Amino acid sequence: MALHVNDSNFEEIVLQSDKPVMVDFWAEWCGPCRMIAPFVEEISKDYEDRALVAKCDVDDSPGVAARFGIRNIPTVLFFKNGEVADKQVGAVPKANFVTKLEALFD
């Protein structure tokens, strides 16, 4: 299951992780966010030993959303060593997320 991160725990969970991290920035009212939610959960299970997968509700965590310039949702950021390594904006097929996550293991 994807971890839920917010303004208070984002730094500790995401930026200090020793594993690659995929963070889905979403909101309850967002239709495209609901479309990709099953992919995010599947990826969290598929990669549970190799990467962290997290969700960040932009309405509950405006600080993190502003810090990373999230203007459209869903936006998925991919972190490696505490830095943004890649980004995906919008609802896309699961394979797009997997490809970007896999690239973090190189």
C-alpha cells in the first residue's frame, strides 16, 4: 500500500529515503487522479522491497505542493537520493510510471 505523506513527514519519508521514491500528488476531487490510483497501488506492491511509493494530497499539504511547483494534478515525481529525478504530469498508462521508476535503479 502506498504511504501517505504530507507537509510534516515529507522530508523524513521521501527526501531522506535510501531507496528511489515515487510520489503521486493528487486530490480527492480530481477525476484523473482517481484513474491512476489503482496503478499507484499496484506499483507500490510490485516494488515494495525496492522502492517507496507515496501519495500526497495537495489540499492537505499545500507546502509540499508549492515547494515542488505542483500546478496540475495528478503529477507524479520520482526521487533518487533526495532529488527530483523525473516527473509525469497527467493520467497515463501504468507502463509510463514503471518505465520512469525502473530508470532510477540504473
